[in-house]
Amino acid sequence: MKATVINYGVGNLFSISAGLKRVGFEVSVNSQPEGNEDLIVFPGVGSFNAVASYLSSHKELLKDLRKSGTYFLGVCLGMQIMFEEGTEGGLTKGLGWFKGKVDKIENNGKDKLKLPHIGWDKLIVTDLTCPLTEGLNNQYVYYVHSYVAYPEDESIVRATTIYGIAYPAIICSDNIVGTQFHPEKSSKIGKIFLGNLYRWMKK
């Protein structure tokens, strides 16, 4: 299966490309979708306002590909951009595929919360029937972020993580998948997730 990693013009895309290749994807990096891929990946690099601005020029193409059944994977910022709006860099409209807002992590605890949240944290799978979450419950994955998605529809959430608050770690609806963590930096568990994605798409 063919995957295209979208290059917004910032960041190192080698890690996510290598992670996808390791589980069986044929990967290319491009500034826009080629139109014949099975999977389009929005990597977790850049800032919400900059990436939203970049993707806005491809919005209709992305919408058509989504409707045609092409799969999408958004990693970290790449997942956040799928929501209606985000506050990073000023309030900016996202792709609007999911209802909800992306904002800074709230702190519901007494201790001061360090941001960005960097390091390993536990996945709490909330949908054990989802093929994407197989083998992931209570496993540790790697995060680098200060912002999280606050979805209006909780049914899209397949796993959460707790840091200050419980927030979505894996979301999925139809052919759209998002992770707040970085599977390409999450060692063995990240590879399990990407392998789950590959097998799920192949069925």
C-alpha cells in the first residue's frame, strides 16, 4: 500500500517515513497528495496556524480524497489540524473534519504543569474493540506538545492519556485516524500501532 507524507516545508520527515516503511507501506514525501495513494499522512511538525494556512490551498482536493475513501493519518499537530479551529499562533480555522477546538492543555491539578509535555506517558484504551488499539492498552508512548484537541463528539476517541487532564490520544472515524503521540518516536509500541493501521487498511 502506498502512503504519501505531506511536507509542509518544516521539520524532519525521515522518522515517520521510516516508521511507515517498517510495517510495509511504500512511502513518498510530497508537498501535496498525488491522488493515487492509499494513505495520506499529516506529520506532527510546525504550528497550527502555519499548517492550516498551508493546507487551506489543498482543502478541496483533501475533501474529495476523503470522500473517495483514501485513508488519512494525522500525527500530533497533524491530528489537531483535522478539527474546526486552533489557538496556536492566534485563532485559526482547521480542516473542520471533526467538531471541536484545539487549545493548550488545561491543568486540573494543584501542581504547576510543565509545558510542553515532553516524554513517555501511558495510553488508556477506551475502545477495546477498535483494531487500531490492539496491544496498546496501558503501554507507554512518546509525546511532545502543549496543545490538545477538545472534541465535541467523544465517540471518536479510542484512547486517552492523562497529563493535567485526560485528553484524546487516538481518534478514529471512518477512514480518518489521528494520534496525539508520535508513533515514529514510540519505539516498539509505535510500531505496533502503525502495524495495526496497515492491517486495518488492508482488510
